[in-house]
Amino acid sequence: MSHAIAQLIADKNIIVCVGAGGVGKTTASAVLGVAAAQMGRRALVLTVDPARRLAQALGLQALDEHVQRIDVQKFSAQGCAVQVPLDVAMLDVKRTFDRVIGRYAPTPQARDAILEHRFYKQASTALAGTQEYMAMERLYESATGGDYDLVILDTPPSAHALDFLDAPDRLVGLFDSRAFRLLLRPAGTVRHHPFRSGSVVMRGLSRFTGGDMFAHLLEFFGYLSETFDGFVARARQVQTLLRSPQTAFVLVSACDRASTEQALYLGERLGQLKMQVQAMIVNRVAPFAQAPATAGSRLETALAAALDQFSRDGAGTGRDFAKESMVLSMVARSLAGLACADQQQLEAIIARTGQAWPILAVPRTEQEPDNLAALAALAEQWRLDPAEPATSERVKT
């Protein structure tokens, strides 16, 4: 069977990583990007809320809206072989919104009226759904601009992931609704407009906001409404892109019940949205997950034999080898118990998914990768791991 992760990197133009917070999703996105560079595919890793440690691992001071390139020489300096550079960037909502307004405003005058309006600075970052929509806009720009073979999007934690992915649908529903457009038409053009001067609504609002302020707000939305057709058209393009065969969603979780439940719930919802999950990465799987009970027993037996030999060699030294043996045996049993729990969690995932997609189980390590060499080592491992559809008899580690 082909290597599932490598196949996704080779075949897809967009990979979207989704999952709970704190499960290694941003790191997984970076590893996929490094794997793409190893395979000769020009890739951009686009993140929304990156950890500073990830920037350091990539050899950067910080991530920002501007694309930063990690060239082949920087990889080579750490003993890593890649065929092409890797680009990384972070979403900047305000700057993306500025570009969108410039693109969709019908005239330069309309553009300037929006960008210079007193309410724009706050609206461009505070309106509900702005971050989610602008991330989709940046994804579309990057994926269709011709500069990249692959764009890897690291989404926010799962508490916001559905809002994030559903943003184009919600925006189309709002901006394309007759009631919303009617509301924003100039008050003098609609009979019985609720916001006409002297109306009951305006008199009531004036008590709390001041008539002038609310009038300025309506003016701002009136200007903004001239861009709505562009927003709606692009949102529909994004909908099509996210549901196309060129886009793959990868679920990311740790090997614990809470994060896997969130990841699997996201998988179900993605299916309802007609977005295709193509793989699942389960991080921090304890060792001996292929056969934890027997592996743990073998470890305990081996430790006991080694300590027995050690005690015979060290007879007369006064050391309490029996106590050391007991402690190490307890450690071995704890490791075996942890591995058993992780195996059960993996089997629960298999039962829930019905082997609908390949599962890559990533072994637990002492620390997250903190340099390019560590990221590259993981990338090579993931590319070469078959990540076959799991069964209860065999789970890849």
C-alpha cells in the first residue's frame, strides 16, 4: 500500500489540519510542510495562532503576515536534505481585510471611503466571523495564486474550527439575504424604512447611542455593502475549493479520550459539510502500542534478569538491589499500563471510524521538536510510515 501521508502531500493542493488545542496540531502542520519540501513540492504553511516555540524550531524570530522563507541552505546547515525551500506565514486579519476591500470596492473612491471610515479599524478585527472569513480568503489567495504546489492550513482549536470552516456558508447566508440588503439600503429609498430619520427605532436608539453615531455606523455599512457581491462570490469559490478533491482534511489529536472525541466529532461534522477527511494523526502514543501487554511483560522480565545479574556482580557492596528491582518493576508495569490505555484508545478510534481513513500513530517523546533537524526527522518518518487503515490487530507506531 502507498504511504498515506506522502500520498496526500504528493496529490493534494490543500491540506487542512483540524483538532483540539494543545494536541500538536501546529507542529503537525509544520512537519507536513517540511515533508513537502523533502519531496520537492513548493509549500506554504499558513497558521492562525502559532506557538513561539514553533517559530524557534523553524529558525525564525517570530511568524507574521509576511511570508518567510526557510531556504535549502538553512536546512543543510542542520544536516537536513530538502529539495526546495519551505514558506511559512501567519494570518493578519486587518491586512487581509484591507486587501479584500481594495479588491471588491467598485471604485477607488469607494475603497478609500471604507478604509478611512472611523468605524473601519474596529470593524475589520471585531466583527463576528471576520477572522474566520479572512483566513479562508488568505487560503484561497495562496492556493490559487500559482506560487505553491501545496498550502497547509493550521486551523484554530476545535472550539472555533467549525465556525472557521463554516464561515463562507454563513457569510453567503447573511450578505446574500434580501432582508439584510434591504436593511442597508439608504433610508430615503425604502418606504417605512426602520432607520429613517425620526422613526420610532431611531428615536429609541438615540437614547442609548446618540443619533449621529448610529447614523455614521449605517453610513459605514452602506459603503461596505457595495463590496458584498464580491464577498459572496469569493465565499462561494472558497466553498467549492474546500469541498473539491484537491483539498484534504487531516484530523489531529493526542491519544486521550477528550481530544480524540473532539477530533472525531469534527470528522463527522466535516462529512456533513461535504469536506473530506483523508487521514488522522494521533500524537503521543505510549511505546509498545503494537502489543503492550506482552511488550511490558518482556520489559519487566528483562529488567529483573539484568538486576539479578547486577546484584550478583555487585555482591558485598551494600546496595539494596531488591528495592531497586521493585522500583524498576513498578516503572515497567506503569509503562505497560499506559501503553495498554493508549492501545484501547486507538481501538476506540478504529471502532468509531470504521477504518474510513488511515491512522498515523506518533510515538510519545520527551519534548516537542525544537529545531529543523527534529522536524525533518519526523517528516521523514511520517513520509515512510505506511499509515495503513488501522485494525485492532495492528496499529502503526
